[in-house]
Amino acid sequence: MAGQTVATEAAAGHHARQASLRSAAWERAYLRYAAATDVMCALLAAALGAAVFHADHGALPMSYFALTAVLPALWCVSVALAGGYDSRFIGVGPDEFRRVLNAAAGLTAAVAIVSYALKLDVARSYVAVAMPSVTVIDLGARYSLRKHLHKQRRLGRCMRRVVVVGHACAVADLIGFLQRWNHHGMAVVGACLANGESPPAQFGGLPVSVGLADVAAAVDRLSADTVAVLACPEMSGAQLRDLAWELEKTGTDLCVAPTLLDVAGPRTTIRPVAGLPLLHVDHPELAGVKQLLKGAFDRLAAALALVLLAPAFALIALAIFAEDGGPVLFRQTRVGRHGRLFTLCKFRSMVVRAEQCRADLEALNEGAGLLFKMRHDPRVTRVGARLRRWSLDELPQLFNVLIGDMSLVGPRPALPQEAIHYADHVRRRLAVKPGITGLWQVSGRSNLPWDEAVRLDIRYVENWSFALDLQILWKTGSAIINGSGAYLLPARRIRAPHPRVDRSQWWTRTPAGDQDLAPEDSRTDSRMYSMRSPVSVWFATATQRTPTPIAG
């Protein structure tokens, strides 16, 4: 009878066990590729160190041949001790890279200590070339591996199959997040809802179980390999413990999300108190020495960039002025740290007085929440479209960074009319200086919903670090090259010449007192409009009826 019970339990968890084995198989394959990559990087770095030693000292002693041969093994051991082969951090860039850097620091220190203790004569030129080289080369190789993994995950491969446990609204938010950011490697295949809730429309037809007692059965039925438990008061500590024991039988991973919003790992520490694991949360570092260092780095980098980019500034200014003779710079009041107003500078990418006609375009707003954005904004000039394509219109903000109004990295600088409508939690983004780039800018920009953009800004404020700034600056380059999330192109403007229509009137509102065009001119005008996009047609038509000049 006992044997039948064991066999029944084993059969019941068969699908979940197979899913866990499949997940473990591709993870082991990825880590083998990572280890082989580490070996090749170490060999290349050792060869570079040996070549430099040979150039400085002539013949290479046998001891250096031995050191060159053993360096790959030492490097792999160092990476393993630093946690570089931990499957929990596969595809997670900052954590993976941090472990490689820790491995490099540890191995360099170990070589120095052993050389001193055993009085080994290891040339400093060899170490000074080999160790930095293996670090830089391996970081680049790991980055390439991670990008390849993200590409596979966009195709639906190398994914973890997740069953989410919690309330319907929290589960729906997680489903939407993981669908947008599939590079995290989690695909939700089902949900278990508490309190008999009915699934909302955002579930998209996913299988849903009602009640918390059916989690293990749902995992097996859906061939899942991971369970994510969201904040759920109905899930007591005893129930969570029993669920962990059930999932242990099939090797299914268990993830528990605390009731914290966007608090990163470095700010959290688990401290056992009276046998209870308490999660201690540190305050964000919004002042102090680190912020002073951030400000010094921002100003130094901005000054250097302004010197190096001076020729580009001159060429862009000439192009803007040559197009319509208007001002080169666009100045606008924005809200800075703690609500302080400042004047933001950008290269002008729209027609002169474009802000005055924004009210006419409000109905065509494609932006999220309080933001005004149009994918094909008829106010954008031809030069402005090219500047926006490469984000060159943002370059004058380096002057704002230099004088201390802005930072290189931070939340998007808000308009005063936006800030007055902020909810209390959104005002948290004003606790730091706004930035030229930030999490919002490198994560989709105008393609993001307003709530997601706010969440990313608050996440940056709560989890700021110098390493995060460097990571965002690195990602900004690829975001600019790809043009992801930017509303780049103006409405198409194909102008047909006509003897009775002044070409300058295409972007000028009709002055007060002017008469309407004759019927034949109107017909010609409509033919010219038909060659343009619908937004541009509407804009040109609307401007013919409004009595204030806007063109520059």
C-alpha cells in the first residue's frame, strides 16, 4: 500500500519533474559555453602578457610558459569561487559582470600574495598586461553570450515556465511585465488566484486555478519549472513551507516576491532574528559622499564632451540656421531636483513657435499619460528629424549638466504643467536631478506606458548607484543606434509649386484679414495635401483657419 502511494506521487509530479530537467539541461549547456569562453579569453590574455614580456626581456623562460598554460585553469577557478557559474544569474548582466570583476580582483591579489610569500620572480609587466586583458576580454565575451541568449529568448527558447500565485491584479501586472521584457527568461504559463477571484482580461486566456491548494497540481499539469509567489496575505508561512516541500519533490524552483516596490538587492539584507528571517531595507543614497562623487563625475564628463564635440555643435547650428533662419537653440522651463525650476537647452528640432500650436494637436497625442508625443509630428523640421534620429538635439543639455541643473543619468526632466498633476508617489522622481538619459530612455522611451515610465524613474531613484549609471550610459549608445522608442519622423512634406500659392504659407497661419483662397486654389491646395500624410494634411488645413502666425 505504501509502495502504491509513492508510485502515485511520483506519477503525479512526472510532468513537473521533466520540465525541471529540461530547464537544468539548457542551463548546464550555457554554463559549459561560458566556461569554454573563459578558458579561451584567459589563453588570449596570457599570450598577450607573454608577448609583452618577450618584447621587453627577450627569450621567455619555461616558468612563464607554465604560467601561461595554467592561467586559464586559475581564471576558471577564480570565476567559480566568485559565483560566475551560478545558474541563478544567467543572463543577468550587472550581477554576472560584477562576479567577473570580483574574480579578476581576487586572482590578482592571490598572484601578488603568493609571489611575495614564495619569493617568486613574476614580472610586473606580465601581470599588468595579462590580468586587465583577461578581465576586459572576458567581460566582452560574456556580454556577447548574454546578447545571444536574449535573442534566443525573443524566439521563445531558453525560457522558464512559470506559474504565478497571488491576487489577480498583481498577477496581471507581472504577466504584462514579463511579456514586455522577455529577456528575463520567464514565460508565464498559468496562474493560481487567491480568494476565488475571476481572471481579468489581461490574462489573455492563460490557464487559471482558483485557490492556493492547487498550486502543485497546476505546476505538474502545465509542465512548469518555476513558481512565483507574489504578495498574498492568504499564503501563510506554514502554507509557503508546505508548498516548498511539495515543489522540492519535483525540483521546481520557488521564488517569493516581498511586498516591496522596486527595491533592488543591494538595499536588502536578510537578518535572522529569533529564528525568523527578517528582510532589512536600507535607505536610498540620495545625499552624501557618493552623490558628491556623482556630481563631480557628471561635470568632468560634460566638460570633456563639450570640448570634444565643439565641431559637431558648430555644424549642427549651421544646419539648423540654414534651413529656416530661426534660432538654433530651444529653451524651455523644466522642473529639477526638489521642484526647483531651471531652463533646459536643446537644439531646435521644430518650427519656430511650435509650442503655440500644440493645443491644435492635442487630439492626435500618441504619448503616454501626461506626456505629449506624436509619431509623425508635422512641426518637426527636416534637420530636426535627423537630429532626433541620433538624439543629437539633446547635446546642449551638457551645459545644464556643467552648471549643475542636470545629471548625465536621471529621470526625464518634467515640464511644470506635468509636475503639478503628479501624484504623491510620482513626485519621488524629483528627489534627484533629472538626467540626459535614464532607465526610461533606454527601456523604450515613447513606446512605454506612462505607469511603466514612472515606475522606471522611481526605480532609478530608489536604487541609484555609480555602477547603475555606467550601465545606463553603456545602454544609451545601443538605444541611440537602434532608435528604439523614439518618435523620429515628421509628417511627409512634398511641396508642389503653384504660381498663386506662396510656398512660405505652407507652415504659416493665415494673418488676420486675409481672404480665403479661390476655389481653384483650394482644389490645387487639396491636391498638394493629398501627397502628404493625414496628420500633415490636418495640420496644414487647421493652420489656414487660425489667425496667428507660427512659422519661423
